[in-house]
Amino acid sequence: MEIALVIFVIAVIFIVQSIKVVPQQNAWVVERLGKYHATLTPGLSFLMPFVDRVAYKHLLKEIPLDIASQVCITRDNTQLQVDGILYFQVTDAMRASYGSSNYIVAISQLAQTSLRSVIGKLELDKTFEERDIINAQVVAAIDEAALNWGVKVLRYEIKDLTPPKEILHAMQAQITAERGKRALIAASEGRRQEQINIATGEREAFIARSEGEKQAVINKAQGEAQSILAVAEATAHAISAIAAAIRQPGGADAVQLKVAERAVDAYSRVAAAASTTLIVPSNMTEVATLITSAMKMVQGQKAS
């Protein structure tokens, strides 16, 4: 009975030592007689009892690592209190087990030294403006060394940058002055734009008035031209009508009659004037003949 119990206990121990179940996102490093043998992946695995043993267990998930706060000196000799957080992941369980005695401490120390080196190359103002560049350079510096440790550095983020109080006061004063300067520039730009708008409006109004005056002159000239053209056309029509009438029978005699009437009327007005002097043309014979002909025509018309 005792022998059976001993055999059962040994069997249980043998089973426990030989069967291993690795959880998801884990990797176990197995040593055989003190030497690296294999890396167990998630699932059921079998080992040789008392010969193989699980030496290291690694979590393959992304791990956040808080980097302790430290004092960094910028290029312009200003002290900054800087702290951050690092995200990494184990990619090679064997190297993570044997590449470093403590890869977490190694990564943390390397992150601090890399951060001091990167900030030391920048001036104070640049450290606030170029956080993304600082983070990228720190990741690049750590990732190159972490390959030998079986670790992949994913990203680094600066949580806080704290300059001394004196620097903070000076920065606040600078910001206040800069805002005042921007306000003055904005006000001057507003006045400048106002003057430009007024000048533009006056110029456009002057142009509009001059265009109106120009159009008025053009319209007046066109009206006068049309009036002259209308008078000329009327005169031409009148002359054409007179010429047509003259070409009719008795037209020439009518013209002579009209001329005689005008001549007699003109001499009558001159003789009736208050002046005692009458200027008579030298060709009175022609005038008398014209009057005689006109009188005969009148008498002929009366007789008829």
C-alpha cells in the first residue's frame, strides 16, 4: 500500500513537471540541464521532468514604463525638470532572458541618458515646440540598443517639462509683451485698411462721376448731331419739294412772283423807316423789270 502511494505521488510529480500550459501573449524559456533549450509558445507543451525547467516567463503585451523625473540642461544652459513614459514590448524571449540581467532597468536608464542628450542639443524655446522630435529621437536611440535585449521600443512621450520659476515669469512677461505687440499691429492694420477703403471709395466715386459727366456730354453731342441732321434732312426735303414745284408748269413764274413780292416788301420797309436816306442799288433797271413782270402776273391772275 505504501509503495503504491509512493508510486502515485511520483506519477503526479512527473505529470506536473512534464505538462505545461502557456497562457496567451506569454512566452516561457526552457532550460535543459542549465542550458537554453526552447521557447514555449501559448498552448499545451510537454517537458522532460527533472531535466527541463521553465527558467523565465515573459509577457508579450505592450508594457508602459514610467521614466523617473530628472533635470536636463538645454543648449542655452537652462535647467528643465522632465519626466515621461515609455512603451515597449518583448519580441524575443530568449534574448530578453539572456541579453540583459534586467532589461527593464536597462531601458529606463537608457531612456534618461538619451533624453538628456537630446534636450542638451536644443534651446529652451525649441524644447516646448519640438516635443514630437524629442520623442522620436529618444525612441530611435533606445530601440537601437534594445534589439540585443529582445525588446522593441514602441514610443516615448514626455509627460511634463517644468522650467525654473524665474524662467516661467520671464516667459509669461514675454508672452504678455508679444500679445500687446500683436494687438497694436492688428489695430494699425485696421486703421490702414480703413484708409485704403476710404481712398478706394473716393476713387471709385470720382470715376463714377467722371463717367457720368462723360456720358452726359456724349448724349448731348449725339442729341445736337441728331438735331442738326434732322434740320438738314428737313431742309433737303424742302429744297427737293421746291425744285419739284419749279419743274411744274408755271413754277418758274411763281418763283419770280415770290421774289418780286419779297423785293417790294423789302423796299417798302426801308422807305417806311425813320431814316431820310435810302440807298438804291445800281441795277434798278433789273429790279424795275422784275417788279413790272410781277405786276403783270398779278393782273393776269386777277383777270383770269
